[in-house]
Amino acid sequence: MKVPAEARVDLGAIADNIRLLRERAAGAEVMAMVKAEAYGHGLAEAARAALAGGATWLGVAKLGEALRLRDAGIAVRTLACVGVPGEPYEEAVARDVDLMVGAMWTLREVAQAAERAGRPARIHLKADTGMSRGGARGGDDWEELVDAALTAEALGHVRVVGVMSHFACADEPGHPSIAAQIGAFTDMTEYAEKAGARFEVRHLANSAATLTLPEARFDLVRPGIAIYGLTPVPRLGDFGLRPAMTLVADAALVKRVPAGSGVSYGHTYTTARDTTLAVVPVGYGDGIPRHGSNLLEVLAGGRRRTIAGRVCMDQFVIDLGDDPLSAGDEIVLFGPGDRGEPTAQEWADALGTISYEIVTRIGSRVPRAYPGGAL
């Protein structure tokens, strides 16, 4: 069935990006982060591509994402990192999902779920080394969590298989928090090991740290955005990564209008002369940023065009001047840049945000297509 727009995902690029990251990891295992529909690229499809490239773990945010991977027949070690009280931890344990534990309530619920499941839960203790988000802080909080986890392990309720933390500023090389967090992670890991923990994996590095901080790689790295070919540190370049997503739409309508015509809501754009306008059938309901109105560029008819007027819920307009274009002609919103189209990073730079947001926000009304086939 013909669709007005689609996000074309190059699964081969995802696999190749994983291979590059494995080289940078220098022996550490790679956990491919496929949370948020694999940053908008398609959960199961991107997960399989990452595994084809050599990832040995998968990571998600929500438990439901991990269970969907299991439903898709993907049985590789998978870590769920964000939970709330009352989630189906018993099902997670029964289906071999590793769980992050960074608070006493989580440990209690997971241990109780493991008892009901009749098998130990695999847990990764989360240390708050300076991000002040998830995890237990150093000192009494960490010691209490570690000691309770080891007690639960002795009772057969859990297996403490990992210790982890998360960088706050790894994408800002030289930031003083980086060394402080590595030091705190090392100290907190050593406390747990002296208390009796026998970790299979210690992991701290995200995409930026995998690419730029050899001292942070430990046993396992957890790249996210870099898997999809977007740089986590734009000022240091693209590291040889290839963007996997190309967002396209077919022109819905092309028409001539006279000079002085107001375009879209609020008439924030007015044509300076007689010109040709094209309607592009995607809008903020599909994830096109409304604050990209009169700002973002797309590729149409072989040239870049700036969005003319406000982005609407379902469409936006571009001004073609006197250039020809027909309804049904393809317009490239962003992609790798090979054909002169903008990249997701360029959109992010124009909007003062990060490329993660650009690809992740593309909504479910835009189907994902995999031109090269599944891996």
C-alpha cells in the first residue's frame, strides 16, 4: 500500500556501526541500547541488526520493551533499566530479563517476584556516581543496597551479575565530572566486591564514552545513539558512523500562488513573488518539530528548501520558486546527506537540540521500511 511518508532504515548501517563500536570497545562486550523503539528505528528489526553486527547484549529502558523482544523471539541477554512499583517482575524473571536495581524497593519487589517464579532474578546494581538520577548514592545508601542484595543472593532470590552507572557529561570531553564519576564507580564497585559481590560485568560507558574514554569501558559498553549512526559528540565529528534513517514524504499538492500570499497558520510566511508551493504530508503529529517552522530545510527537486510558514499537525509547505515539482515526487526531509539532503544532526543544530530527539520523535503514523531487508 502506498503511504504518504516513511522512515527508511538501513539495517546494514546499524550492523556496521556496531562493528565500529566493537573495535572502539577494544575487547569489552557491547550492549546495544534499543530503547524507545531503537531510537525510532524499529525495536526488533534494529535489535537483530545490532546482534548481526556483533552486539552480545541488548538494553532497554522499560520492562515492556524487553518483553516485546522476547515476544519477537529474541532471547539474547537483555537488561531493563527503568521500573516502577507493581510492574510484572515475575514475568521478567521467568523470561530471563535482567533487571537494574538501584533502590531498596526495587530489590524487595524483584526478590519477591523471583520467589514466586521459582528462580533467581539476574540483577545489576545501579550506582549513582554523580548524575543524581537513578541508583543509590555512595555511602550508607550504597552499602545498604549492596548488603541487602548479597543477602537476597545468599537466600537464592537473586544473582548479582552486574554493577552499573551512567555518565552525566561524557559528551563534553574534559568535563571534570567525568573523572569524578569514574573514580566513584571504581570505589563503589570495589566496596561491593570486598563485601562479596562477584560481578560478571561492570558497565558505565554510553556512546560518547565508548568512542572517547578508553578508561571507562570496563567489561561492557552501552552505546545508544551511535548505533544509529549519529554522533554523540558533534564537535568531534562523526567517528566514521553512518546514519541509518532517511525520512521521506511524497508531495501531496503542488500549486502556483501570487505574490503576497500568506502561507499556513498565522501567515508567518508571505510569498515575495509569484511562486510555486508544495504541500508535504507530515507534521508535528508525525514528529516534525513545530518550532522548525520557517527554519528547517528539506531536499525537494534536487535543491534544499526551507519550510515556509508554520508546521501543521499533518503537513507543512515549502516554497519552490519557479522550479518544477509534481504531486507524488519524493521529498527527503533528512538522511545520511549523500544526496545533499539535511542530516538529523543539522536539524538538531538548527533547533538547538540533539539528534537523539529528531529520530526518536518520528511517530507511529510514519511506517518504518527496511529497503535492504532484515538481518
